Amino acid sequence: MGGGGHLTEAGEPGSGRAGGVYTWEEVQSHCNRNDQWLVIDRKVYNITQWAKRHPGGSRVISHYAGEDASEAFTAFHPNVKYVQKFLKPLFIGELAATEPSQDRDKNAAIIKDFHYLRAKAESEGLFEARPLFFCLHLGHILLLEALAWLIIWVWGTSWTLTFLSAFMLATAQLQAGWLQHDFGHLSVFKKSSWNHVLHKFSIGHLKGASANWWNHRHFQHHAKPNIFSKDPDVNMLHVFVVGATQPVEYGIKKIKYMPYHYQHQYFFLVGPPLLIPIYFHVQIIRTMISRHDWVDLAWSLSYYLRYLCCSIPMFGLFGSVMLITFVRFLESHWFVWVTQMNHLPMDIDHDKHRDWLSMQLKATCNIKQSPFNDWFSGHLNFQIEHQSLKNSGDLWLDAYLHK
């Protein structure tokens, strides 16, 4: 990680004087691709060169260029003391004593209360994972998949048994998705390396996807949830307009890629059926190949080789392709209703530079806790709604016709 703290001569773009004193105005002026500073605990760092080497990807760290990244830094790095040593080459100075610890209009009281809450949660051991739970979670995934194949091998490939087997395989796939989510967040083991290995196993060998693809996409989502151009999960590729701001902007500009006032209806044809079987599948393959990510590709291929070995003797090649497509189709519906819908009803806008806690709370909504809800949603426990698409479509139509 060395070399990231390259310092240029004073006066050049992106320059910083080691040991210098800066104002928030100065920090905020360094927020473009070729000139990036950020602040962590009142210390100023020049990340211009380091962003290209950042293990989590350049985009996620660049989202905080020109801002205070203290809470995000703590949230994304389980072993803060270990990571601190990599900050030393990037250090260029501190905030002036007259400058507040928070930037822009962030609420100092909320930030202080959040620090107290986090410290209390840590002292009570609420962030300590229970390995037995994750072993049981993995065990029930393997059991579901084994039973799905056993049903076919023992009793044959009738339509009823094939559908039952497909539903069990889809359930195993979805539950493996929840499991890899926890490994991907490095929240199971104290050693990050163990989390990384189990993450590649769970998302690669159990699901046929890519750990690095998930990391680079998902970490951006958590860094700036529901923020246009920063959160990939609200990048709808012009198929949908979401929130209260984007529909009006599209309407005023007379942008009509789709009949957005009907999006709450065509959502059922485009969203749940196609997200995983088409969009994610193509994106994962393209990402692994374009980035030459051969390790993740090998993990992914290990899943499909295992699947074909189990299915081809019973269904043949064409039947095997149709079965996995149907499994992905079922999984996609489940996944969309739990994950995509938990954010769409909430505030979606351009970056308002809110404090960490307020930004996270405004982007999520919870549902009632129960053993089934916990299992069904992978302990994400977010509310499931869809009518916000109609509201956004109506806003677009009004702006398109009258503004």
C-alpha cells in the first residue's frame, strides 16, 4: 500500500504540505478525479494516488473526496488499528483548530451521540459474531441442496418433483446469498483473511458469482446509500425513475426512455424476473473477464461444474440449462422483494452530505422481527413496499407535461 501518499510541490493540483493546517473550504476544493483529499478524525489525507490502489476499489473511497470520512472509515475497516499504518504515507496535515470536526451542515450533536452509541454497542459485545450460527446457516444451505438433488435421483424427474427440487435449490441459493453478505462485510471472523476466503467460497462455489464484483458494488451502496451516481443500487439504467428528484429532473428535460407513469406496472415484468438471471449474470461475467479476475472466475466455474455434474445425468445439457434458469428466476423474485424494495420507498436524491447516521437511517426501513422474517430476509429485516414507483412515475408525468 506504499506510495499512496505522494506529495507534490505546494501550488500544484492535489498538493499538500506534510504537517499543514487546513480549513474545510480547502479540503472541499480537492474533490475531483485527479485531486482528492479527505478527513479522518480531523487528520487530512491526500488519497489522489492511493485511490487507484484501494483494495475496496477507487470509486468507494472517491465518494468521500473533499469530505469527512471518519464514520465510513470505521464502518468499513473492522481492524482500524491495522489499517491506520497505511494512512501514514497519505497524511498531509490537520484541520485548523478553529474548524469544527464535521464538515458542511452536519449535526455535531447527532455525530456525538452516534459515537457514544457505537462505543456502548462495542462494549456490550454486540458486534461479536457467533461462529456456531454461521456454521448452522451453512449447514442448512448444504442440506437443502443435497435434498434437492436426492429427490430427483431417487424418485425421478416428474414435473412436480422437478419444481419442488428447483424451489429448494432456489432457497439454498438465496440463503447462500445472505451468508456471503456477512462474510463480504468481514463481520464473521476477527481475521479479515478468513472472511475473504469464506466469502469467495460462499459466493463463488455455492452461487457461481464473484466476490470482487460484489465488494466493489455493495460497498459503494453502503458508503452512499440511495445517492444518485454513487449508489449502484439506484442506478436503474433509465428503465425506472425513483425518488422524488429524478422523476422531476427527467420530466423537465423531456426524457422518456420508458413510459414512467406505468413503471409500477411494468416493474413486475422487468424487475423481479430479470435482475439475477439476466442483468447480474451478464454483469458478473463481464466484470470478471474485463478485470482479468481469474481467481473469482475459477471459483465461479467450480459451482457450474458441480451443478452440471449433478444435473446432466438426469436432465441432459439443455434441461440443465433450463433448470438453472428457472432456479435463478425464482431466486431473483425473492431477492428483489427483500433487497431492492427496502430502499426504493425511502429518500433517494443527490448527495446532501448528511452525517453518517442520518444518511443510513434515511435510506432504510425495517420490518417486524420474527424467526421467519429473520430467515426469509437474511436478517436484513427491511420493509417490503412497491407503490413508491407509482408516486415517482406520477411526478415524472406531471413534470413532463407541465414544466
